[in-house]
Amino acid sequence: MSTAATRCRAKALDSAESWLREALSTVPTPAGESSRDLVRQALKMQGPARVPYSFVQPLQSDFFELTELERRLNPINDLALGEAYTDAWQVKHEVAKGLFDQIVGHPLKNLEALADYQFPSANTLVDLEVLRPFVCDARSAGKYVVAADPVLGFERLRSLMGAESMLLAPRRESEKFHDLQQTLVELTVESIELVSQMEDVDSFMTWQDFGMQSGLMMRLEEFREHYKPGLAKAVRAAHEKGLDFILHCCGSIRELIPEFVEIGVDVLQLDQARLIGHEILRKEFGGEICFWNSVDTVWSSQENPTEEQIRAEVHAMLQAFADLPGGFMARHYPQPQDIGLSSRFHEISRKAFVRTEVLR
């Protein structure tokens, strides 16, 4: 390992020692099986002995998520509130409270700038030298290792262009928009290739929010024309490298789930499953794709549910998939402070999962 990588690892261990200790600690599993075994059985519908889970406060998880590790390696965390910085994509941000900083400058708001724009290389986006030792530690601990997509397709378009320009470009500047998309897809494929060089990584996860609370951000036909082909290419690239493909997507996206199933997405991670309905997810898509669902973040953060309501919601989530040999995994939203979720909520929901189903 290089001197720079050694310093970076040392910094992470120093600043996030508690997080790493929890993230690498084992959780109860049946005799002879690891957390990784349970996750793989769940997403392949092979009847895991219990539902795999990822809980926070305290951190107890069958997964080791590299996106959480990378946040702790990110020097931006050291900046003061309101301080400006430019990321590797030339997008200008101002530090805000919580996880998501405010974007104040979009380098490709006008696609005429695309001709002179310099994309980051995949090697700068995926630092194998830094990540590999942690991945090895996670595999030794029996975890299912989830690598993070550094490109993020749809979300990257939004940050590069701004939401309005992104939504109008397919009609107004279709050729340049297509060129930009293709470059992002190729960077994604290159990133998957790099991730696959860490032999202990199990999956590649992307975060792309195509939905709003009321429906899709675009017509279904537009998704199929402009976004589905690139997403399908990324799924194929992951599968060719032996990686599972995990997609997070927020909003009311019922119309998109058949599209995700068709292109081979292995796991759909939903933070707002109540928008669609647990029974609908099971009836229409159960057995075709594995769901890794949080207790609905909008409901739990805005409705202030009672203990009884939280327990009932957990029961409903689990009961919907109880007749299947897998296809469901439990999750807590990993940045609860950003949406105002209390430690009380996490304690109640975690115990409800444990008592109802998870450690049966």
C-alpha cells in the first residue's frame, strides 16, 4: 500500500473507529452460515433462515456498505457550514446541515459547454488501493459487501445540468444530451470493472430517484428511451463480472418496477414502500426481484407514529412476503439525523423486526 493510502486508512480508523468496529462486528446468524450467505439466499429466493437486515443506532448489519465508508474518508466533511467547494465533476456546492450539500453551480447547465468539459476518470472515482483492505476485512467478518456507484447516472445529470435543463434537454438538445448520457454510462461500466477487481465485493449499488411522491419525474416512454438503455447496460456489466446489481429509487415508481425486472436488477431498495403498498409489491413483483425496504421514511419522519403503529408497519412489511422463500430484506435509513428520525424510532422498529421475524 502506498504512503498516501496508508495515511488515508489511518485517518479513517482514527476518525471513524467506532463506526468501523460496529460495521465489521458480526450479527447473530444460524450455525454454519454467514451474513453474506443469508443475503445471497434472500435475493436468490433460496429460503434464508432469517430475513437479512441493516439496522442503525446501533449499527447491526449483514451488509458492509462502501458508500458509508467513503463518506468517512471524504475530506469535505471537515469543511465549515456554508463553505463552498467544487467536486470532481466541477459541480459547485455549499456545505449544508446533513448529508446533502446545496448545489450552487451546474457546469453543464448549457450543453454548449460539453465540448470543453473534462470528465473525471474512473480511476479517480474508485480508489482501489484505499478500499481494498476494508473490503477484505468485511469479507473476513462474513459480510455481504456492497460497492457504491460513483457516477449515479440520472442524479449526475441533475447535478451537472440542473433539474430544469436536464428535463428539457432531451427535446431541445437531444444529440448533446445523448452524448452526455453515453459518456456517463461508459464511466459507470468502467467503474464496475474496477470494483470487480476487488474480489470480495458482492454487489454494485446505484442511487437514482426517478420518482416523486405523486408519480414519475417523466413519462414512462421517456424513461424507456433515455434512461433504461444505459441502466440496462450497467446491469449487464455487473452481471458479467459476477456482481449483483442493487438499485435505490425513491418515489411512486410502481410503473418502473417491471422495467427494472426486465433489465435484470437483482435488488430494489425502497425507502418509501408505503407509496406503492407492501401487498402490491408482493402480489405484482414478489419472487421476480428482491426488495430491501426501509420503514417508510416519509411516514416515519412526518407522521410521528406511535409505538403500536411502528410495530404494525413492520409486521405488514414482513407479512406481505412471508409466503416466499426470500425476496425481502429489512433496512433502516442510514442517515436518520438528516430526516429527523429519533433513536426511539430505531429501537422500536429494530425490536419489532427481531421479535416478529428477523431472528426466528
